[in-house]
Amino acid sequence: MLKPMLILNDEIDLKQINYPQLASYKLDGLRLFVNKEILSRSLKLIPNKQVREKFNFLKEYSLAHNLIFDGEIYCKEIPFQMIVSMAMTDDYNAKSSIKAWDELCVKHNCKVTREQALEYLKFYCFDCIINFEFDTPFLARISNYILIEINFQSPFFVAVDHWSVFGPEDVENIFKNAIDNGYEGLVLKKAAGQYKCGRTTFNENLAYKVKLFVTLDGKIIGIEQASRVKFGVATTTNELGRSVTSKKKDDREFIEAASGFVVDYKGKEYIINLKMNEEEKKYIWTHQKEFIGKWVEYKCMTYGMKLNGLPRHGKSNESFETIRVREDK
């Protein structure tokens, strides 16, 4: 099944990777997967017509040459949330969209019009598959999109740079440059690696993310209750073939178990998902007084923190790891 290549989110030990690798800066943009249409990472058509019109040249080239572009629309000065808002709004000239954009500008302290934001966005290409030949080595695929960049001569198409790394020290040096220059981290890929449709694994040695993780302490001020889908509510399958349970409030019911600690982080509330077994989650829910007021030590990625001051995290807090609970900080 055709799917975008997704890189595992786990923290990695740089000493366990097989070198050499090709390193690139990790961007905080919106994924575009152009396969005869301008699609999101979930293979849905990008809703915004202005974004589709701007990058229509990618669609036309994909159709004419039977190829797939994989990359991100990105501008370092525009927050990720605003890029997403623009791309996922059907028509940003609608009155409701204008109001929503103004609110985002205030929230993220970013004084830019939607027209300016659209103009600033560029497509950063980090992969290109011709004639559905997914086994083509990555280094050859890089050559493909570099030649296309030369052919386009477009200010809105950028071929992502890569550097060869031969060990942990090389990775750490480039990683420092990435962080110092405002990027999220690094992406490492095997030069001879194929394009995998779906999520990579560590042992495949195809691709890795290198991100900034730190250990934080949060005071537990509440317990989040777990829920499950009600009996009889059918699961669905998304565009990537994954089974999905309903998240709608009316389709779920609470159970006697905890799903997370509500912590105080710099005066703001945040939920740390529990990486524990079911018995431990049940114990926490039925013995909440034992945990309220204690401190939880947890590991997460804080580089690129949300502008509201809360730690950055994955869709389901996969980048969080609860380390321990203790009486004091």
C-alpha cells in the first residue's frame, strides 16, 4: 500500500547506529506528499485552495513525469501551528478564517498577513521517487530532486541539503549547528536505503530522528481518567490502513484507571501520559491521594517548545517517558 515514509520517534543511541549516514536538518513544517495530487501525510488532499494553487507546479510535474515528491512546506519565521492553519483552511478569504488567523497572530506574536505567509512558504524536498521505484538508493533519489531543482529554477522549490556523517561525533557537531540555527534537530538516512512506505524501525537502519530530550520535574496536581470506546462502536480504517478507534466523546466511556498525571509546569497545567501497565494505572486512579502533591520526573523533547510555554510532544505523547514519582523535587 502506498504510504509516506515515517521515521520512528524513539530516542536513539548514536553509538548503536550503523555508519556512514546522510544527515539533514529536521524542519518544523507541514508534510506534503505529491503523487499526482497535493496530499498530506495521511494521504488527504490539502484543503486550502491557495496553497494548492501555489504548489500546483509540483502536481503538474508529478503527473508529467510519473514521480512522487516528498517534503514539507516551511518558513522558519512562521510558527508550525500557523502553517497548519493556513493549509487546512478551505479558503482563507472566508470571514471565519480571517478572524481565526488574526487570533493566531496574537497568540503566537507573529505579525504577518495570510498573503505574506503564503508568499514566504517554500517546498523543501527531501525525497523523490520516479516510476514508483522505491528500491532506488536514497543517494540516487537525492540526485533526482537536485536535478529537478535546477530544472525548475523556482524560488519556491528547495532541495534539502545532506552531509555525510561517519560516527557519533560528526552527528553531535551537526546537531549543535542545527539547534543553534533554530532547527528541531537532525534526520539521518542510509545512503543506500530504500524508500519504505510506512513507519521505519531501528533495525532496518533506514532513517532516524535526532532530537533534543531533557529530564524535567512536574508537581502532580491531578489525575487524568482513562477512557475506552463503548461496546458496539465500530473501528474505522484511515487512509494509511491503520485501525482507528473513535475519539468522539459520545462514543467513549470512562474506566476506573488513570491515563496521565496532570502536572504544573512553570505555572501551566500539562498532562503526562502514563507508560505503565493496566494494574499500575488502576492503582493510581483508586489511590489518587497518594500521588497528588508528589513530583514526577519525566523525559521529553523541549527544543521547539510551544509558544504557550508548554513542552513540545508527539501526537500521543510518544516522546514522553515517565521516569519516577517521588515526594519532593
